Amino acid sequence: MTSCGRIVFRYDYEARKSVAYEPERCMVGCTTCANTCTEQAISFQPLSDIRLLIKRNKILKRVKKVALLDRDRFGLPESGPTA
């Protein structure tokens, strides 16, 4: 519960354990909670499974399409800011 910097977990005093109170705040790819859980009660799908889902569902192609639509809709420049 204390290892999460995004405050996903809360302590459930009735159940006397930590619970994922706001799982939507979880950051994709972060596994700090699983790595530090002393009870080994948290696990995540292997990254290879996630990559396969991304590829199978053509997620990157869909994200790029939405990004281009947003760029056109909001009149954004074709490239991001340069340093």
C-alpha cells in the first residue's frame, strides 16, 4: 500500500488489508506494488502477453489514427516541440 506513488491502494479497516481502491490510477507498466508486496499477493500479465494483445488488436495503428485526427481537429503542428 505504501509503495504506490499514484495512491491506488487504501487500507480497508474492516477487511484488515490493503485494497486497490482506485485501480484506474494505476500506471501501465509499473509493477512496484507487485515487486514490494511482502505477501506476493499482486501479479501482472507478462509484458510479452501485453505486446501480443497490442499487436493482435492493432492498438498502435488506432492510437496513431486518433492522434492524427486530434492534430487536425485542434490545429496542432505536425511535430512536437523541439528543444
